[in-house]
Amino acid sequence: EEEAEAVAEVAIEAVEAVEAVETREVAREEGAEETEVEGEESKNAEESKNAEVVVDAPAGRALLGAKAVEPKMAVAAKAVEVVKAAEAKEAAPEDAKERAHRSRRRGQVIAELLDTERSYVSQLRCLDEKFVVPLSALVDSDQEVLTSNEIRVIFPQVSVILQYNTLLLEKLLKSVPPGVDLKSDGESVCIGQVFFEFVPWLRSYQSYVIGFNDAMTMLGRVRTENAEFRTFERKALRRTRNMGDLSSLLITPIQRVPRYLMLLQQVQKYTLESHPDYPFLIKAIDEVSKLALKLNEDKRRAEETQKLALFLKSIRDAPANVMHPNRKLLGKYSLSIIGDVVAPSDPHLNEDGEMQQYEATTNDAWKRDSSFEVALFSDAVMLTIERDAPASESEGESEEEEDEEEEEEEEAAAAGDTTCLYYVSMYSIRDVHVPQDIDIAKDRVVQIEVAGSPWAISASDTKLVESFIAAVREAKDTLKMALQQRKSQMKWLEKLQESFTISCSLTEGKDLLVMDTTSSDPYYKMWWSVDGSKKSGKVKSKHISSTVNPNWEARGRSVTTSHTHPANTPLKQIPLLYIQVWDSDYGKDDFMGEAIVKFTRERFEQGFQWEEWVKLQAKDSKKERKKKLVVSGSVRLRVCWTPC
């Protein structure tokens, strides 16, 4: 194909050259007939043979002489042959050798997926059986090694992920027909549907990814401070077989979802579109790709929050309201500032995305200084100043707080750091005005305006001032866009005053009760009711056999119930949505749990469509209380509302 493409470009040049020469020859012949001068006609014919023509090509065409036309025509003929051969090869059916090669490569990728999944499940089982279970058994005993909170932080969701991936491995192994050798045959194996149905369970990785940095921090602390844990870890790892250290085991779930995506893409590469597994592979790759992006985003947000928390912890006398989920630390700058740096209040984003003012303390003594450590946030600018660290004040503090403070002071002293940062003031980024005509290369001192007061900013390195000014401008633009989006959201919320229809369905469930020997056959019912007595819009789904993690949507067994809310009616008059999950049985069906959803304004602020996990509970009745049924699990509710 590459050869055909290259030769075809030359062929186009050849054809254009021929057409250009023929056109000029015709023109000259007509001119010769009019003048009837044979000498001129002969001369023109000679010129046309040696004339140079311009070929209009994308890369800037070279001048081609008339003498080059014949060899180019030969090249053109060759190009046609190559293109026809390529088309014939593409149209021809796949021969046995190519089919065997593709099947073999597909089988090898699936074999790699199975092998790595076995290894991964073994690593998860090692974490659960060698660490989580024995450490949890020692909690609140004389032999306690870690507290329950430390176990929860270091090993988040390990037992749940192990349960899900064990089931995934079983289903993947069952997808390989008996007697099939994956080294030579990958055509008869279908794994796309298995992964597509497993994607909802992969969402359990979200909490693990979000808490991974906290887990590593906690692990480092207990390894340093807890000799009993170091002994326990060493003995536990000694009983494992070449699985690496604990940190290596804990990072494997972080790496697993991107690995799934890579392997699924490889399988799809060696799968024909006519293969029954192809459409499921496309769906699975799409869902896993979305999940991988979300996990990366969740991890990034968690890291930003942790970064902000660690920075604020290092600032003395900072207001408590500085920490906010919507606030990000963008950068820190050492600047000289001449101007009034005392702020009257502390900026803070409220629920509507607008700046909320809070009382903040400042110290007029800081006016005498000009060197500040400036922290730039996504919505504010904070000024701090470096001073000698004071002696610790332990009055009114708990022993644990005293010990923690002493440890921090000892670490700072060991590092030769005897200073700390003190809070000075804080300003809304919207109150920072930067002129457009600043020439930092020319003006070493930059004049800006903050809360109506002029500031003269400089630094030993002008690039630092340039970086600060650019970051402030970008932060102002980003915040402006965020507030505009918020206002747009408020506009469509006004549509709630109109009549609208709200539609609800359940897409999946997770960790439901085991009602039979090892599993359940769950289905759900939904209806609308003001007080639970009069029901409207009642629907019932079909059951899914042998699972406690049903995916009704993926199996085409989800049903929808709708309610139309009249115009100019308070949202509190929307009926309650009742959800019940049951286990299908040959005799009487068994109750597995219920949920009652109230639709408040906060729920509608999520948009025209949203999904949320709803926790199941036992029925609040004397009859059910006597049964002492312990309900577990959640269902994923999908809501869509549209103005009538």
C-alpha cells in the first residue's frame, strides 16, 4: 500500500505533465495554421518537445522537461498495476496462513490476559489473607498491631476487589472452550461480553485509587514508628512466593485497569468485524477507557486535595475556612511586595460558586515587611511571611497532639529548618487586576492592583514575576469560565418551575444478599407514592439468575417508571420513589431490601440526567423487624427529567 501510494503520486505528476505539453502543442499548432508559416510551426514543435512545464503538487512541484514524459508514463502504468494488485489482494479472501497467524496472535493475547489475571488474583489474595484478615483479627486485643483505621487506610477495598476479580477470573476461564489451545487457536474464545458485564464492578477501584496516596503515607509512618508491624510484615512476606514487598503489592490494583484496556485493544486488533466477539469488545473497550480516564481524574483530584492540605498544615495562624473542596493550590512564589497587604476578609467559594466573605485576622505589623511567600490558589492569593519557629505551646492540647507537634519540631530541627510560615492575608483572585501592557523584561518592578490598593511586585529573578503574572491571568480566566457555567446551570434550573416528567430505572446492583446457597436471583420493583399506601407507575423487572451483582441494563432486563410533575408546584410535592429488590424463587419470592428516594433540589442540580448509588435497607415494619433481616448492598439509580 505504501509503495502504491508513493508511485501514484509520481503518476499524477506524469499525467499532469502530459496534459500540459499536449495543451501547449495544440495552442502552437493553431497559431501556426493562422500564420501559415511552416518555419515557425517547425520551431514551435521543437520548442514544445523541450519546453518545461510546471506541475502543481503539494510539496512545491519541480520543473519537468518534455523529455521526461515518456519514462513518467511508464511509471504511471506501473502505479496502476500496483494499485490494482493491492485492491485485488484486499478483495481476496483471507488465506489459511494469514488466518492461522491472526488466530494465533489473538490466542496469545488472551492467554496473556488469563495469566496476568491469575497472578493478580494471587497478589490480592496474599494482601487479604496475609495482612487484612490477620491484622483485623488482632484489633482491640492485647496483640494489636494496627488500629482498625490504619488497616482501613492502608488496605482500602482489598477484600471487595479480591471477591470481584476472583469472579472475573472464573468467567474468563469458562469462556475458553474445553480442549482449545490458546497458543494456536484464539478464534473460538469470546471475552468481550465478560468484560462488558464486569465494568460496573470495576468502579470499586475508585475508592482504592483515591485513597492510594493516603495509604502510602500511612504505610510509611507505621513502618517507621511501629516495630511490631515491621516484624509482622517481614514474617508475612516470608511466607509468600516471590510477590515483592508490601508497597509493590499495594500498587498492583492501580496498574490493573490500564492493563485491561491495553490487552482488550490488542485482542480487538486481531479480531475480525464479523467475529461475534467484536461488538462486545468495542463496548468493553469504550467503557474501560472511560473508567480509566475517571480513575486518573479521581487520583489527580485526590493528589491536589492532599497537596493543599499539607501546605495549609505548614502555615501558622491560617483561618480554618481556607480548606475547601473547590480550591486548588496552583503555585508558590517568593516575591517582594510594596503596598497595603492587609486584607479585610478571606475569600471562599460558596455552594453557588460565588465568592463568600469570611472574617479573617491580619497583623498590621506585616506592613513593614516587603518579602513574602505568595501562594496562588485557583480562586485566591495568600500572603505568608517567614519567621523563626516559636517554642511549642502544649497547654490545652492532648498527649497525642503534643507528641505529634514534638515529632514535627524534631524533624524540622534535624533538617536544619528553624523557621516557619505565618499567615498574613488573603484576597479573592477577582480583586487582583493586572494591566495588559506590562513589559516585565523592561520593567523590573511590576505595578498591579489588589482590592483597590496598588502593589509593586519584584523578585531577584524576573522570570519568577513573569510566571506569577501569567498564572494569575490564567486563574482569573478559569474562574470566570467556571462562574459562567454555574450561571448557565442556574438558568436551566429555572425550568423546574415548568411541568416536567421524571423517569427512573435501575441499571445494576452490587453486594446484594445471598438468599440461596451461594447466590441469588434478583429483580426489582419500583413505584411512586406520597405516603407508601397509594401506588402509581408500578413496574417490575425480570430477574437475573445466580448473582449478587446484577446488571439489569446490560442484560436488557431494566424497566423504567415515570412521573409527570405539574407546573408551578413545589418540588416537595413530588411523590417518593419506592425501590424494592426481591429474590426470585419457585415458591414465594424473598425480600432482599428496599430504598425510598426523595427528590430534592440538590438532586436536580446534578443536571437533566444523573446516576447515584442508593443503599438498600430493611422494611420499617413490625413483621420485618421480627425477622431480623440484615440487609446489604446498593442499587444504581438512573434519573432523567425533561420539561414537558
